[in-house]
Amino acid sequence: MYLTKEQERILSGEEGEARADAMELLVKFGDAVGADSLVPVSSAHVLAHYSSLHESGIEFYERLASLGAKFSVYTTVDPASIDLERWEEFGIDKEYASKQMRLREAFVKMGGTECWSCAQYQVCNFPKMGENLSWAESNSVVFANSLLGCRTNKITFGLDVASAILGLTPRYGMLLDENRTASVNFRISFEPRNELDYRSIGYYIGKNSRGRVPALTGLPSNVTSDDLKHLGAAAAASGPVTMIHYIGFTPGSRTLEEATKNEKVETIDITESEVREVEEELNQTEEKPQLVAFGVPHLSTNEIALLAKLIEGRKLKEGIKLYVYTSKLTYDMVTRYSMKQVIEASGARLTHSTDAEISPLSDMGFEVVMTNSAKLAEIVSSEGEIKIRYRPLRTIIEEVTIA
Amino acid sequence: MKKYACKVLVGGKASGEPLVSTKPFTFAHGVNPETGLVTDVRSDIKGKNIKGKILVYRYGKGSTTASAWFLETARLGNCPAGIIIATLDNGTVVGSLLSGINYGLKIPVVLCTENEFYERAALASKITISEKGEVELA
């Protein structure tokens, strides 16, 4: 890989041990994946949740922070493993919380912006079209590549922090034109009935794209950015998807021919029966849930407003908890406009800066979780400890609350 | 003894008993760092221990946190001696690089694209990986 004089100097340790280590990681990884050079990124999004990072992740962060490492580009962060303010109310023990807080301190010390969200592109990280990014959160990677017209690979833990420190990323994969051309076409051949259908479509794309870059045709013009957020999240959870050409919406892909660069590609029809199959696969039980989880990825203000409307005047049934996951900024906004109060009057709870799939759900005593998130369903079921009920929002509200 | 020339992704030498998975593999929620046991319910080597083995699999899968799970497994001394894969797996490559930078461990990762290798690896009693990426089956 070609390195500039300045990059060589950093690698040799002239700017300190932390920057040298970060450079060593980028260079060795870049060589492994066949990158030709390192290019600047305009922002980074990193991981700092204890449930995945463990003790060694804390050591990794604290070592860099104590060596004086600073992020050189705007850096946001994926959700923490606990609600950073009200963790005690959610039954998290002190020792677990203190581990997450150590990660938080190191992240802040390095200059990170405390916007703990997996939908950072809806609240606090707004790149412009054409920028290179270093984002480590699979749903946001799909959103950036598919809807923002930006370029990012799915950045792995460790590489994310190194990139944020240096403001650089190896040039390979989704940064290159030739890897962004659509090579399979999924065609929606039915009328989606609700938000769940979009998520199931995403899940189906992830399972069946087999490493190809998918295009998606047949999306109705009233599909929302929230629908596409969850569709992309489901695709990235069920398969190696980092971009979907949403024909008519993705910059540069007004038509299928534009997305495929006029190459002939396989078309895979998604009808009602494929979507029902996904539902059957993800819905593992008909048992009563102990937890209903909304917000994987984080809900937007719009989605919370809809939930408030549906749940107003209703009460959550005995023995069921309902958690709504979002960012701190959205939480503050919906509190200010009383949507939080409406939702919590039902017995449900809003929680911020954390998310269900990275919370210690089984330690919190949950065995059956009901959700409309295909991403949550996929991640949680692979461990085999928690069973999922996968249903649309309106059905869930009707079932778990009474008027 | 059959030798294969593989591409070095992370350098180092290792030898050990093979542990071969034909299903997509991940450290994230897939390996218990405290024991080295494979826990992924969808894996064909669930219940097997990766510690000290030459781990062989074709495809990675899953979350961008795989490198963190790898690093924790390495910190606790339960990582494989070396890893052979058929397609790039960023979690494993970065996990091994981090283990080198943070704990001074050398866990070689090589890319082997010959189909025949994966058939033979399952029958071998020992696999050796050289610094240059030469893989030998015995």
C-alpha cells in the first residue's frame, strides 16, 4: 500500500505511540484487503458498548486514551449496553454499569461526541453526498451508501477507533466504483401492507443476495426514510449487505439500468409468499412476551409520534414491559413535546442511548421478546436463549394493551 | 504430505490439530471467550473448543464486533493457534492484528482459495502454517 511521507512518519512513531498503533492497524489491514492507499474520511462512527467489547475492549480504549490519543474527525458512537442515565431503574447491576461507564469516559477523553445512536444519520451525523466515511454499524452503512450518496465500508471494531484517530480509511471495497454496481435485482411484486413487510423484504434480500450488490425495484413512492432504515437494517443483519440500490431513490440510480450500468442481472421476485415465509422464520413462538421492544435501530421522532398516537389512553397489560429505544436527542425532543409522557402513561418506558440487541436481555429476566424489528429478531435468536415474536406495530399494541 | 501456497493476511507460524467448519463462522456471540467453546446454535462445530487448534472455515458472518470478541478470547488465552479462511473476514483479520498490538500475540491468518484444501483439511490430523503462508497437511 502506498503511504505518504506524513503517514510514514506517523507509522514510525514520530507522533506518539497511539497514532503509530492506529496507523499500524490501518496499514496491516489495508495490505490484507488489497487497499492501494489511505484516504481521508469526513466522519467516524465507532462502537463502545460493553456487551461486545468486554474487558479487552476497555483495555484497548483506556490505553489509547491514556496515551493522549484524540479523534481527528467528528466521531459519534453506537448505543451503549445500558441507559446511561436511568440504568438502575432497568435492573442493571452496578458492576456491569461501571464497565460501560469506563468505555464512556475513554471515548469522551478522546474527543468523541456523545450521541449514542445506531441511527446517527437521523440525529447527529449528517454527511453530504460524495463523502467517504468510516462508519461501524451495519444499518447506518447501508443507509449512507444507499440514501446519502456517501461511501463507507462496514468498519470492524478496532479499525473504527484507529480510523477516527487518524481521519483515514483504507481505500478498497465500497469506496471503489466497480464494487458499487448492482448485480442482482429484487422486485417487489405485491403491495406492502404495513411497516413489517418492508422489514421482511430487507431480511429476504440479506438472505438471498449472496455477496452481490442488490437493487430493489417496485418500491412505492410513499415509502418513508424510516421504512428504508429498517429495511436496510434487516438486510445487513441477515446477510453481507452494505448497499441497496433503491431504484428511484438512491442517488445515481433513477433506473435499474443506471444501477447495473446496463448489465443484465438476475431478477428475484418478492411476493407476499416470500414475505410470509420470513415472518414464519422470525416468529418463533406464540407465547406471551415479557418484553416488547421497539427501536432496533433507534426510533425517529416521527415513529415515536405514531406510537404515542396509537397508545394514547391505553394501558399495558400486567406482566409485560414495553421499552422504546431511541437517542438522547430524540428523547429530549419527545419529552419536550409531551409524547414521552403520553407513552409512559400507558406503563411503557422510553430509554435512550442504549438498544435492545446489545442489552443483557436474558440477565434482565426476559425469555420471550415481541418486536417488529427483523434485525432484533435475527440477532437475538442466533444465541438461542430468547424466543422472538415478530409482529407489526398495530397488532402488538392491540395485543399487549387494553383501552 | 500435501502443501498449499496461501495468501498471508496476518503473519506468523503455527501448527496444531485442525477444527473445520463448513458453515459461516463468527466470534461475535459465536464463541465463549472464557472457554473457547463454540456457542453459535447455527454452527456445525457448536460445542467444540477452538483453543490451540488450527481453525478452518470458508466464510465469516455477522456483526462488526467480531474483532472485539476475538480480542477478548485472545486476552483470556483461548484463541486458535492459527486460522485458515477461504474468503476475507474482517472480524478475524482485525481481531488477530489487535491481539498482536495489544497483547503481543501472533495468530496467523491465511487465505486459501483451493477447494480441495477444505476437503482434505477435515481428514488431516495436523496442519502447519509457515511465515510465508505455506500450509501443510499431515
